[in-house]
Amino acid sequence: MEQYTHRVQYYETDQMGIVHHSNYIRWFEEARTDCLEKMGIPYDKMEEDGIISPVIAVEAEYLRMVRFGTTVTIFTKIKSYNGIKLALGYEVVDTHTGMVHCRGTSRHCFLNEKGRPVALKKANPAYHAIFMEALEKEKEEEEK
């Protein structure tokens, strides 16, 4: 599980000083790209290698409000990976209190430059190995 820290900015809030719901999806993306970079697969490098990974689904469960000035930590983990599709889970936690404010999931596929689906095992075995290793690590952590 990787973690990414974000301090809530004023522009991310509504008139009541509460984070607008759309920003959680942006935070998921920030955390996802940070997670991939820490895994050794920076998104820009993946694109240079001819692979893109669009979002095919995203969901968020809002548990409690986050306000301007709060620092949150977004924990990101690989929920599933099969070489063709990837699912990531997110938990947005108040860094100070430890309370979970939002949980979410994003699902992705892998495409080549022409927009056709690719299997990473064939298209880029090195990336496939990194994702498999990370998935295995997540499973081991869950068993503890």
C-alpha cells in the first residue's frame, strides 16, 4: 500500500468550506500516478513505451466531510490485476485524526497508441512483473 499526502486548497472547497465531491476523484488520480511512480512505472514513461491506461470506471463512497486546510493521506493499493485490467483502491484519511473520510476504486485497462487493448504480459513483461509483484505484496499484507 502506498500513501500520498495532500493539503486541501481553498479552490477545492464549496461556499461552505467543504471539499467538493469531484476533487476526491482528482486526489485518486494524484495518488495513482504517485503510486505508479513509486512502483517504478511513472505514467509518462509508460506512455513513452506506447502504453496508456485510461480509467474505465471510478467510484467513491463519501463517509464524512473534509474541509479547507485539512491534510489528508490517500492510501492506494492494487485490488486486482490480470495483465489486461487493473483495479486500485483508495482510502482518504485525515492525517491528523486518522479518520477515514472517503473510500474509492478506479478501474483501468491498457491500450497501445492506436487505442487497442494490450496484454502487458506480452506488450511489456517488465511492467507485468512489477504489477504482479505489487499485487502479491498487497495480498500478503492483507493476510497479516
